[in-house]
Amino acid sequence: MVLRYRLVDADIGGIRFGISPLCELGLSLRAIRDPGAFPLQLGWLRRTEAARSRIDMTTLMALIDDRLWTPDFLNPRPASPLTRIDEEFAALEALDPDVFTHDLEAVHGRVPAPLRGDRPAAIRRTVRALRQLWDEAFAPHWPRMRAVLEADVVYRGRRISRHGLADMFGGLSSTVSFDGTVVSIALRDPTDREYAGAGLTLVPTMFTRRASAPVGDGPPMLMYPARGQGALWETEAVPDVDAVAALLGASRTRLLAALGQPASSTELAVRFDVTPSAVNQHLRVLRDAGLLTAVRYGRSVLYLRSELGSALLAAGGA
């Protein structure tokens, strides 16, 4: 079946990108429920296995069904790429109990047993379990994950400016197409749906294999696989970088090795006891060579090793 978003002139100008920590948190239940379907996130699953044993997984697993669908209250439409998880938790805590019930029934056909009974109490229990998942399994890794998501948003914006909307939409997933007016998304949803005149928000995520959309009739939103996931959980250890240092020089090789985690030039200058101008010069060269990605985060620019940079280090350490 196909979900169609019909864009009018105002909608085309209103296409925007957003990042939702809560959406990412909810969609991660897919990988926890069915690890084999998300091989790129096995590194995250391994790193968080012990932490997840301390979480109320009974409540969390009641949110997802056998099709790996999650209720729409876990997929809020982000207002910007800078959405904060505390803002989304506050909104979820204030969720109308009728919406809570409706969204669960839209996925499961009923309210799952762990979430039955007093609905405000069930909402509080859900938020508490999600906060546990965030604190134990997301917070330590979120800066790096967010850097990948933000880098994807920057990349898609460049595709639009250089090649147009159709090229950008075609690159999101093999199940997405755009004919100049209508965005079509092939889904497993049993009903055809069509929206017009409501704008469209595009949300990159680590936890979908192809394009996804809200289950119900919420605001138009398309969730798609973020680029750069393949190198996200690669090991940071580089046992021998002599070959790489011979090519790039010792200073640039040390920077490249350090940028398995996102960092700003100011942070790197302090860590390596060099001037910010020297760091910026090296970072510019590495980025121009395609070995780093750079995304703006507030007033700072965060740098992260690209897949090519990780491959170069891996080859040098082999």
C-alpha cells in the first residue's frame, strides 16, 4: 500500500528536517525486539546489553508489536534539528489519556496487558521506562549518534540545493518517490492514505530499514535511514597507524584517530595542547579529503570521522 503526501506550493517551501530523540528512542525498540533485522546496530545492542538488564523492559516491549510498529506518541513531529529529549518527555508526560489509548489500539488492536488499568499511571510508567532506556543506553552514545543524524540533514540539504527535491527524495529509500507534486511511500500499512496542504517533516533515524511513517493520521512525517551508520559502532582502537602517519603526518593521524567521537576544534586544541588555528588547519585538510564530516551544532562545528577515514585507519592498523 502507498502513503501519499500531496504537496502544494506552500508545502514544497515548507519541507523541513527534524531530529527527535524520543522518536529515536521509541524506534530503537525495533532493534531490541528483533536484533537480526538491524545488523548496523548490533554494536549498540552489544554495548548496552548489560545496561538494558536494569530497565523495565516489560513495559517497553508492550509498546511494540510483532510487525515492529510503535504507537504514534513515540514519534512526535520534531520542530527542528535541535529538539531536546527533556522537552519531549515533558510533552509525553502531559499526553491526553485518550490519545495514549487510541495510539496503542492503532498498533495492537487493544491496550497491551502491562499498560491496562489506570491510564495516567500507565503513562507515568511508560515515561519512567523510557527515561531508564535513555539514561542507560542512549545518553552515553547520543552525542555521536546525533552527529551522524545532523550530518545526514546537512547532506540532504545539499542534495536539494544542487540537484533538486526529486533527487533528494529518491535518495532517502528505494520505497520513496517524488513526481514533483506527490511524495509516495510504499508501506506495509493496510490502508491507503493521502494528505494535502499540511507540510512534511523528514526525520533521519538509525532504526528503520526503509522509509517509515506514523501509524495513525498525525501530521505528515517521513522517517528514513540515516547515512553513515555503518561506521558508527566500529572499534576506536587503532593498534598501529605508522602507515597512515607516513601518508598524513603524525598530527593529522592523531586527530583522525580521536574523531571516532564528535568533537569541536576548541576541544581538540585543549586535548592535544596545540593552538586552535593549527587544529583548524588540519581539520580543513582532512575534511577536504573526505576523511571527516562536519556539522554545525548550535554555535559550534562538530567533526566526526567519515566512513572513508575509518577505512583508512583500519587499513593502516591491519
